[in-house]
Amino acid sequence: MKKVVCGFGAALALLVCSFHSFAIEQTIFDWKATPYLGVDLQSRRMLFEKEYSMRSEKPRYLEGSFYAGLGLSDFFALEMGYQRTQQRSSNPGLAQGELYLGDPLIDPNGTAIRTKTILKGYRANVIGFLPVQFFTDLKLLGTFGFSRAQLKTVSSQLDLSAPADGFGRPFTFQKRVWMPRLGLGLQKMMDASFGIRALVTWEKTSKFGRITESRNTTLVIQPQNSVITSLGVFYTF
């Protein structure tokens, strides 16, 4: 978390320096409406709290996002989008004493775990832009907004007596919350309409808190905050 804060601080300092060193030809309030559409390929890093460990859960999730925005001036835009992670599945083994869904495993032989997780939802952002000195059509951008997201995890233990796939009854964890998000990045126009952008976004997925199992409230998972890196393209009209 400290590395993320330091990174955001350094980027903010760069934004301020760019603002003071660049001769801005248009005022911030020179409003003009410019709609645009875009898509991003994203990688989300999201861990779970150790006391509710699911070592079966991989920390990185491949994610897709599409969005529509309205540029209000050369310096501000409003944007709405939808994002969805690829479902991640894994089947690792756990040893006796390791935590699984909040409780230590008691089987002396250990067990195998199968876990599937997906996160999806909508977001809305306010975006600010600042030109970068000496680089034509390159801008620093900062975003602030909120997501309305749903996290769903399904997990089950190895059960050799179970039919078909050998795993017992799945435990389902599901919750939907509002959460804040902050981002910093770069945007480059390749021509009059087509552009590319790269972003690093912090999202407060810890707002999900303790998610209890749908039928057994003693079983819990608890995600930490997410850091999302993204690379995308957009088209202005």
C-alpha cells in the first residue's frame, strides 16, 4: 500500500510541475462537448485478508472494460463504464493447520481446494487532463469516481465420496457494494480522433468487508484493496 501511495504522490508532483511549466493557450473553462468511446485491457491485483486465507485464490485477474465519455473541455471529462474480470479458477492443496474460509484445516492429510472468483460492475469517473511539456498531444490524466461492483466466489473442498468431479458442496460468497476509486495515467492522441491511454487505478475493494457464505454465516472471506493497471484505445467523435 505504501508503494501505491508513493507512486500516486510522485505522479501528482509531476502533474503540478507540468501545470506550472506549460503555457496553456486555452482556459480551463473553455467548455466544448466531445463524446468518445473506448475499451481497456486490465490486470487487477486483489488479495484476501490472511485471517480468512484462501491460498487457492490467485492475486491477479485479467479484466476487460468498455466505456463512454463526454469531454467537457481540454481539461475535464465525465466517463461511465463497465468492467468484468475473467473467472479465475485454481485447485491447490492445503496442509493441516492452514486457514481455509476463516478456520484452520483439521484434516491431518490436508486437502485440495477448488476456488472460482469473478468481479464485475459499473463505474463513473471525473477525469482531469494536463498537457505534458515538449510532447505533442500527450497529457497526464487523473481520475476520481465510484464503482458499483459485485464480487462472487465459489469454493469447495476435495471429497472423494462426491459424485462426478470429486469435490463436495460448494460454498458461495456474494456481495455488491459502492466503492471509491482513484487513478493516474497518460493519454496520447495518435491523430484527430484516435487515441491510446495507460492508467494505474486504486479501487477500495476492502469495502466488501467480511463476506459470509450464503448458507453458513460462520464461513467468511475478506478482500483487500485492488490495484488495476490498464492499457486501452478510444475514439472521439
